[in-house]
Amino acid sequence: MAETIFSKIIRKEIPAKIVFESDTVLAFHDIHPKAPVHILIIPKIEIPSAREINGREHAQLLGDLFDAANQIAEDFGVRENGFRLIFNCGPDGGQEVYHLHMHLLAGKKLGF
Ligand code: AMP
């Protein structure tokens, strides 16, 4: 599958408001925020969607994504009040960018 704009963000070829980076994970502000805090947390390797995830192969990476989410929630002061983590998957799931990403939404009481 062709690479996405997120690969260019990982390579710092296009700008993003980066809030977290490790060897395996990058996180940055969503360009069209749906909540006061809206961060995208992505693996640095190219995985198109949650459909390509299996526990045996990706357990560590998934742990890294969740560790990043908790760290970011702490940094933004929203860990205690809570937050929402979303993976949109495929056309019916509303996925637009085919590079696996976790949305972290917080900062208000979220409806559905
Ligand atoms: P999804 O619909 O789950 O694929 O979400 C893709 C998200 O990426 C959307 O919320 C977009 O607003 C966001 N997005 C697209 N391009 C960029 C970009 N260059 N920088 C930050 N966020 C982006």
C-alpha cells in the first residue's frame, strides 16, 4: 500500500505539532481537532490499519502506543478525568489515513 502523509511527518518532511516521540512511536496534534485535546499516536513503522495487527507480532508495539497515550494524557493533565482512545478501521470505520493511528480525545465530557 502507498505510504501516507504520516510517513512524511515521521521523516519530518512536513511539519506537525509533535508532542511525543520514541524509537517506535510518534504523536502529534490532529490538524482538525474534535476535542480540546486531540492527539494522533502512530507507530513509526508502516501498518495500514488495525486489520493488519496481530497480537503475536505486534504486542510490544501496541504496548508502546498505550504507554505513549498514558504519558500524553499525563502531560496534558487529562489522565485523571479520562480520555477516549479510538482506532478507526477501514471505510465503514471512518478511516481516512491508511497508517495505523490511535486518536486520543480529551478535555471535555465526550458524547458519542
Ligand atoms: P482517520 O479518519 O481515523 O483516518 O483520522 C485521520 C486523522 O488525521 C483526521 O482526524 C485528520 O484530521 C488527521 N490529519 C490528516 N492530515 C493531518 C496532518 N497533516 N497533520 C495532522 N493531522 C492530520
